[in-house]
Amino acid sequence: MSCMTAMPRALALVLTLALVSSVRGDLELFAGYLIQGPGPQIQVDGAPTDDDGSQITALLGLGPPPGSMRLELLDGSVIIGQVSTPELSIKTEFGDLKVPMESVTALTPGLDSHPDMDRRLGELIQQAGQTKDDDPAIGAAREKLLALGAAIIPELRRHCELADDQGKQPLNVLLETLVNQEDQDDRLPMFQREDTVITSKFKVVGKLSPGELKITSRVGPVTVKLSDVRTARRLGVAADPVNRTIAVEGANILGINFKKTGLRLHKGDQISLTASGSVNLTPWDALSTPDGAAQCGWALPGIANGTLVARIGSGAVFKVGSKCSFTADQGGLLQLAVAMTPDYAGQSFPGQYQVKITHQARE
């Protein structure tokens, strides 16, 4: 991966023809457009397509009509089509609000609309609050909660308030760990109780009705229960960019201690970074900028010691330097580090880089 371009990888593709019902069991035509299952994807060599094949279908005039919505389901499937439900009713603490569906740009059902998820999360929290530390099931429950990340903090706090004194102690430890956890996913509002609806003018939180969405397509209607929807967003409407400033310390050494930004990227997201500051490369008694100090040696081919670098998830490391813009070629947490030759990685490097990040989610 480089800062300027991102190479396409194996992609799923289905032309929206009613005669096709499935392709290798991984992609199925549904609602006139596309359902993409969680299974393996199909390789289309040289095809100018993205994850849902929208570029191919758009070029051939077979893509979804303007105003269509993309629904991501809990099982990993994706449905793209036009929502024919005329309006949404949202019950809030200030009263009921009716929003025309054409004004909705995104929605995310909360735990109250996901009873199975609510029940399972509650069971994990109750199990994690037990004091038998030698019980492997309790340890496994705590590990799962930590893996869910900071998005469960509100729900964990609610259970902690209801727990007895013995149960509060292990839950408070989990809370403290999650609050200080840098690996926070800014795209998981699903663990709040209420539903979230975003329009072009405002955001509202409350209880959605009806409890289903009707999708209109070329091959007929389909009804999707709200309890099956993880999130929905209107195609062609970009989310507001997320701006964040991260301090990357000299101790955040490549291969040892990556700095987790808390930004979880998805393939196609656009990211811009600008960095300033300096780090003292003590073995050479030299200051390095985010562009690195070539006179102090090379950590990787083309990447000098002291260079600000990044990776997405467990992907390849690439140079950021003082300025970098790129389109994510994979999903995962964005992490930053200071490049350093392994032989010197255990030494002290005073200083830090201030990194300003702009994250524009893919439409």
C-alpha cells in the first residue's frame, strides 16, 4: 500500500439479472440488486469494480436507481435497493417525530431493536461480573467484552449500576480497561439502547417504527425486519469527515508499540494525514522530523529511521511522512509508529509527532 494509490483486490461481482439466483453460494441476486454474503468472494481479473460491484453495474446501466439505500444485515449480508416505506416514526423523550424516508441518509437500530443481541450481551456482562476468576467461561466472557471495545461502555455502566458490590468490582475493572483502550471503533453506535436516524439536517435518537423496511426492486418487493439490520445508509451521500489529532510518541516504535488511532477504516475510505514535531534519535544524537533522518540509517527499504509510518489492521507498513493522502485498500484499525532499525528499537527516543487525521468514510 502507498499513500497515493490503492490496488484493487479480489472482488465480488454479480450483474443484476433476475435469471441468476446464486453464484457459488457466496453472492445471490436479491431484491433486484445484490446480496453479498459473508463467504468467499469471486475474483474478477482486471474488472474496474469495488466491494459491491457498483462501478461495473453503473457502467452497464444496471446499478440501483438514485436514492437507493444499502442495508447491512447482522449476518454480514448486504442488500441494495429502494426503500418504499414512506416515512419513519421516531418516539423520543420530547415527543413523536415523523421523518419522510426520502430525507433519511442513514439509520442504525439500537439494542432495543435487537433483542437477541441485547440478551446475549447481557448474558456476557452478567457472566463477566462473577467473581470465580478460575472459571474459564468467565474469563472467556471478559475477553469477548474487551474485544467488542469501547462501544459497549454505556451498556456495561448500566449493568454495573445494577450489580451487587461483588459484581461491581470485576465490571469496574472492565470499564476502566475499555475507557483507556485506544482501539475504539468510531463506527459502532449499535450498543446504545435507542435507534439512531440521520437526515440531511439533523440527527435524532429514539424508538423507530414501523419495525420493518420495505424494499422495492425490479423483481418484486422484499420486507426486512429492523431487528435484522445492523445499519443502513443512502448511496451517494457521504458521511461527515472525522477529524482527529493523535500524538505519536518516540516510544511508539515500529514492530513494538504501534499507536492506535481509534479510527477503524473500511475499504474505499479516504484518509489525509499531516504531521509535525520531532523525535530525538538518541543513538545518533540527531533530531528527526516525520519525514525521517536518512543520515541515521534505514528501518525498511525506502523508509529512514525516525519516519512516521502507518498500517491498516495487520496489513503492510507504509510511509506517512509529514503529509500523506490515500484510499484504504482494506479494512482495519489505522495505526501509527516511528520507524526504527530493530537493533536500536529498545532505546529511548524523546519527543513526539503531532498527527492530524481526516477520515472520509466511503459513500
